[in-house]
Amino acid sequence: MHTQTAAAAPSPRAARDHLLGELAAFAASRPRLEYGNYGDRASYRAEVRGITRDLHHARALLAAVRLSGVTEAQLIEAFRSGRLSWDGSRLDYCTGQYYPTEYRRAVCAMLTSALWHYFRDDCLCDTGDKIRAAARRALPRAIAMRWFN
């Protein structure tokens, strides 16, 4: 007697973790700066520092989302407010003016939106001040101040 087993659907946690992994890989991708677009070394290095800071912020926000109860549905909802989109299997990014300086900020903005809604809906933070206080507890101070202002 032969029985067929249906392929198990991925758990909600696995789907969420896959999406977070895709966001982490996207944020970690090289910015592809072109040195010739800058007038001097100082302005180029300043741009590199800002882009690197955005990567550190994205990683901290990803860690906060992983530790929180943010669901895949909340993450997908957060995509509706920015330049990043998710089609169920891959990320897509619509460039504004200059990709190297903005793609990591798009990840941060999307994750901030997801956390904002999570704090509001699931943590019973019913005012902006309570949401910002929850963000200060979950994130390093500089990141909470920048993204939850």
C-alpha cells in the first residue's frame, strides 16, 4: 500500500524568517558607489560612512523584528508604504534618485513601519509617545531617535 504525503506548507514563522533573510541580504549587498561621482575623497568617504551607518541601523532593526512578534502579514503590510515590494518570493526596489544612498534606508523605513504597527496593535501602545518609548526599549538610542522620531 502506497500513501502520498502532501508537502507541508511552510510555517508562518518560517515564511517570516525567509522574508527577513531576504531583507538582510538586500541590505548587506554592495552599494556600488562610483568614485568618479564625487569631487574629492572627503565627500566620497562621508557618503561611505553614511551608507555604512544605514547598514548598522538595518541590522539592528532586523534583530528587533526577529525578537518581536511581528508577523509576516505585518511585514507585507509595511511594504505598502515605500519603495520596496515583495511578490511572495523576491524583493523589488524602485530607485528614487541615487540607489547607493537610499536602498538601505528603504529597508530601515519598511522595518520601522512594521515595528510601529506591531507596537500599536499588539503591544497596546495607543499613542505615538508610547510607541516611541517601546522603540527606545527595543532598539539602541540613536536608531530609535532617528527612525521613530
